[in-house]
Amino acid sequence: MRPLLSAVLLLLQVVIGVQTVLVVVPVTVTDGRGQAVSGLRQENFRVYEDGRPRPIEAFHHGDAAVTLGLIVDRSQSMRSKGAALLIAVSALLQSSRPRDELFAVEVNDHATLALPAAQPFTRDAKALAATLVASPAGGRTALYDGVAEGLRQLERGPAEKHALIVVSDGGDNASRETYKGIRALARRSNAVIYAIGLLGTPPAEEDENAGLLKRLCRDTGGIAFFPRTIDEVGPMATEIGRDLREQYTLGFTPGERPGGPAFRRIRVTVTAPGLGRLHVRTRSGYLAGG
């Protein structure tokens, strides 16, 4: 990475860390076939905050280090899906880069960080995968608690980009956290949430909740995948890794508004003559002053 880009991304990380100045907006752009579009420039983008245009003050596209957290459902409802879960975890970690900072949260009756407290992150994808493989399935599902723990851990992450990937059937029957609470945490963060939903064949089990996974991802600019067969799990996990690497990152200064914390909606448009109709995926907004 060029020194200037590194300096810009470091500045983004610092200012977001103290919740001032710049709002970071990860953006994925695809064409009519669903393929990622590369080569766009800052002038191709427009950012709107609550419908008002905001000048783009930082721009980056290309591979960058990621603080990446896996939220791995190890509850009883996942016992029959163990093979698919292990394929997903393995493929996701294989898509990481040596400079990425990795961690995992295991979810059953409680949400537990997979790494020791003295080691909040690792760059050893194989060691992290081995830790997750060794955990047996059992208990209820505290998925909200797991996502909340992951979002809090991301705040400590040193990399320029932050992402969570949930591997679960989407059910929750043991959390203290609520969906409203984790949505607020996500809106204060610049994290993108993805999911691989491992659902049973119809009729769906009562512990499954595809809608929850879709909402979590849509609100942050990520996407939820639902493989129909075990053969689709690995390619979908690889697609998440590719999506992370091909994102554009925009930064803008919030408009001044009176009052306390408030949710501000974000809209991003792309104009690129000759490329046909393009599709933009990004976070729905952010919590200002939170």
C-alpha cells in the first residue's frame, strides 16, 4: 500500500476511534450481473446524509488490513450442521491475509471469546480454526450477546477496516441483549456484518431465524448468504472474503445539527458512464453523537 494511502487510513481510524470529524462509509458496487466493479474514482461517488449532500474527504479502494471477528454458533440447534459450520469457518479464515487481526466469539448459553484474555487478536488463522473446531455443540443460543461482544471487541481492533461474520441458524433464545441494543452498537461502529445462515431443509426448525440474519447484515452494508447444500457453503464463504477486499471506503464530515444523539441516514450513489446500471450496498446510517 502506498504511504499516502496508509496515512489516510490511519487518520480515519484515529478520528473514528474518538468519534469525531469523519464518518467512515464502506461501499460495495456491483454491476447487473452481481460482479464487483473496480476502478471507480472519488468523483464517481456522491454521499448524502439525511438527504443532504456531503463532500467526500477521504477515499480508498483496494486491499487493506481487516480486523475480522467470527461469531460462531455452537448451540444445540447447530449440532446437525457441524460439518457445514466447519467448512464455513475454514473457508472464511483461509480468505484472511497475514496482516489481518482475527478473533472469534463462540455462542451457546453465553457468548465467549475464543482467544485468551491476554491475546485479544491473532494473525494465525489455522490456530484460531483449530480452537473453534474443538468446541462441542450444546446449550441454547445467545446470538445477540455474541454479536454485541463482537462489536465491542472490534472497537479494540487496530486495522483500517472492521467486519463481523456470523455463522449461525439465526435463532436466539438466551440473550440478555436485544436486537435494538445490537443495532445501536452497530450504528456507532463502522463495522460491516455478514452472515452464513445454516438453515435446515423445510420445514425450518423453530430455533432458526433467517430474518434476523438478513436485518443484521442489511443495516450495516453486508449481506447474508443461505446455502441450500453443503457444497455451496465454501464458495459463499469465499465470496464474503472477496467482497471485503473489493470495498470502497469513503469518509465525510457530519453536518452540524442541534440536539443529542440521533440516527442519520446515509445514501451513496455512483455515476459511471459506460458501465450500465450499477448497484450500491452500504450501511443504512450511523448514530451521531452517540
